[in-house]
Amino acid sequence: MLIKEFEANTLKDCLQRVREALGPDAVILETRKIRKGGLLGMGARDMVKVVAATGITVKSDSNPNRQTHRETVSHAKKEEVVKKPAAPAAARNLYKNSAGTSQYASNTALLERDHDDILTPAREEISDGEALLAGLRATVEMQEPKKSLIPDFKIGERISSIETALHAMTETIGSLRREQREVHERTVSAVVSVVEPALNQRNGIEEESSFFPELSDELLRSGITPELVKDLIAQLPDTRAWKENARTPLATSAIRDMLARSMPLSGPIRLIPGSLKAAALIGPTGVGKTTTIAKLAAHYALIEKKKVALLTMDTYRIAAVEQLKTYSQIMGIPVAVAYNYAELMPAMEKYADYDLLLIDTAGRSQKNIMQVGELKGLLDALECETHLVVSASYKTEDMLECVRRFAAARVDRLIFSKLDETNRLGNLYNVLHETSIPCSYLTTGQKVPEDLEQATAQRIISQILM
């Protein structure tokens, strides 16, 4: 005897597969609907499963008063009652948190339903087999002559073979049921191990942020990205030990300290006694490079009393050379103009005994890769310190793009200009935190040299938390 299972989307397709595999003499032992596919019971589709066998022969009886094999089996199946066991306690409590409340009630119900879906088909198949055996025995009793003392050995052999096959099928189904339950439990454990830490972390951040909604809103209004705001709030110490009226001031002070410690700053241009220090200002057009060079020259020449010279390569912009020459005449410092690379080295040698050489470069669009490549060749030839000038009125995305593009030419320091054109400086913190390039100077207007100051954390933070 051969017993096989067939699955298809419809009963018609299943029966067609039975006929193709077992022939027209196949006996249908069981027909039922199943759900297959998906994850954790979700996304599964309905299918039909048929259990059929060959090698089973049942004598027909023309007496209409006797029950047929199919009626006997159906009657046995109706009377068989299988109680579904309750889901294990470990499965029901799988998602319980430390507070004893279930964060995943809907998922637990789904897991228990999937657990029953795995066990129920196996119970039904065992019940169907037992009903079949009962039906066959009843049929044999009806077909045997009541007064005959001659046993039918062929029928006994058939019943014995069916009992053996039923026993083997029961063991196979039990083994499959255990394997499916183990796979199911491993899948659930893997999902919980991945999802639960992330949910706990998110809930912790949201819970901590809810203590200081005003502080979080102020950081967001300053222009700091939501991700950095969450990170800052999450790093606050345990506020439950603080008095209620002192929590917000202490939290604000802690945020200021975290901002200051995570903000890279370089300080001013450091001169080297007895040697020339060269510093070039680079950046896109319109950010105030020439005015910033004039402020730096005035500071070091008039306040620091250092020997300062100017070198400009901004020969593309109209009146750019004349503007720098005007500044040099007012301050009494020399200025040189280099129209090509061949004039760079002679200018460097000319001012070799000076303390500081400030180099003004032509404004270049960060989107023009060719111009940025030319600038890289210039800086490599000069071997100077580079300061990228970026307008504080830029959005964070524009600032980051500018830094990334000019980084191909080399960016050693950042100078944020035009602080007078914006009220909040959260975007400055975003860029410093993201790029880790230190900031050297801030410019706050057009006055030379007054509107230039060394970058400090306190200055930037004062514009973030007002």
C-alpha cells in the first residue's frame, strides 16, 4: 500500500495530481484546507491538501440497508472529538516586559494561533486514519457470513497492513509536528531578539524626551537635526534624582556641556617663529573670502604687530584685485598678484622672511569638479594651510555638500561667515559634528577688522540655546 499527500490551490487540481500520480484506483483518505506561506501566520494563502492511497480494496455490498465504507468513515469522523491543548505558558509569556505588562499582545495571539495551526492538522490526520480503520473493520463484519467459521485471511492481511501503515504515518506526523514546532519557536526567538532591543531603546528615548519637551523644541528650532536632538536628550543623566523645579535648568546646562565637548575647534592661525606661515582661504563665490582675508591681515598686522603679506589669485572677479589692493594700502602691507601657477613660487620666495602670507583664491562652485581639481593642484604646490569659508546662512545640506566637494582639494579648517544674517546656529553644530573638521574663525559683519572673532563653543552655543 502507498500513501501520499498532495497540495494544490484548488480541489480540482489536487484530484488531478492524485490521478496522475496514483492512477484511477486511488482511494481518498482525507481532504482538508490548509494555510501555507507567510511569516508568523501573516501573508499565508489558502490551499487544499489531499491524502490518497493505493493498494486498498474494499468489497462492495449491494444491500442498501448496510452502511457503505464512506458513510462509516464519515460517521466515525463526526464522533471523534479532539480537544486543542492550550498554548504553553512560555509561549504566552514570551513578550512580557519587566513591568509584567504585555507589549506584544497582538503578536502573542498570532503566535498561539499559528501554534494551533501546526498541531491541529496532525491531530486531524491521526483521527482520519483511525476512522478509516474503524470503517474498514465495520465493512468486513457486514460482508462476513455470520454463521461462517472460515476466516478470510486476505481481509485480515489488509487490515494488518493498514494498521502498520497507520502506525508509520502517525510516527511521521508526530516527528514533523515536533520539527515544525522547534522551527517556529526558533523563528519567534530570533524575531524577538532583534526587535525588542530596538523598541526598548526607542521607548527609552521617547520617555526621556518627554521630560524636557521645551528643551527639545528649542534645539530643533535652532536648526539641529532631529537625530542629534534625540541623541543629546538620550545622553542626559538620570533626572529622577533631581528636584522637579531644577530639572530643566540642570538639563539645559548638561546639554550645553555636551555641545561644547562635541564641537571641534582649532583656535586662530598659529604662526611659526622664524619661518613663513601660509594660509589660503577657499570656498564658493559670495561667501566673503576677500573681506575675511582683509580682517585677518588687519588683526595680525595692526594688533599682533606681525609682518603680513597678501597674495591674490582671484583674477576672475571684476575689481577683486583692486579691492584687496585698497585694503593693503590702508593697512600698509604688501600685496602680490599671481595670474598663473608660474607666478606662485616667486611670490612665496619674495615673502619668505615674513611671518604670515594670506592667499585669496577665486570663488569656485562646489558643483564644478574641474575647478575644484585645479584648486587642488594650486594648494599642493603652495603647501599651505587651507580654511574653507562657508556662509552661516546656508542650510545644513548645502553646507555638508560644500565641505564634501572641497574636501577633494583639502580642507584643514572651517570659517563660518555672515553670522549676522541668521539668528540660529544649529546648522553650524550639525556640520562640525558630521565632518569633525575644526572651526577657526567666525565673521559677523562687513567691518574690518572688528567683525572677526575666534570661534568658541560658548559663542555658537549662545546662538543655539538663547
